[in-house]
Amino acid sequence: MKDFFEGIASLFQDVLFIPFDLLRIDIQPESWLAANVVNFIFLFIGLVFFAYWMKQLKIFSKTENTEEEDEVFLI
């Protein structure tokens, strides 16, 4: 079982992180912007999905009339 998890660790460290190592080691000293392009792509995707989600919530709120109103209780 230990070999299985070590194999997964080896896969990530030796194969799947090669592009990120290239960005960190080779590109970062030359251009901070180029080294962070992957982060900006993920940020843009997240913002697009967030805007879509907010739009859908607004549509649902208008069609279902589920908007809660504040009630004032007088004692």
C-alpha cells in the first residue's frame, strides 16, 4: 500500500509539476507577469462562473418570488 502512495507522489512531483517548475525557475526572474499567467487564467475562470451564478440566482429569485422581506415585530 505504501508503494501505491509513493507512486502517486512520484507522478505528481516528477511528471505533472514540470510545467509549474519551468514557470517558477526559468520565467519568474525575467517576468513576474508571465510566471503568474496560470493564476490569472484560473482567476478569470472563477470570476466568469461567479458572475454566471449570480445571474442565475437573480433569475430564480424573480421567477420564484422567494425574496424574503424583513418583518418588524412590535412588542
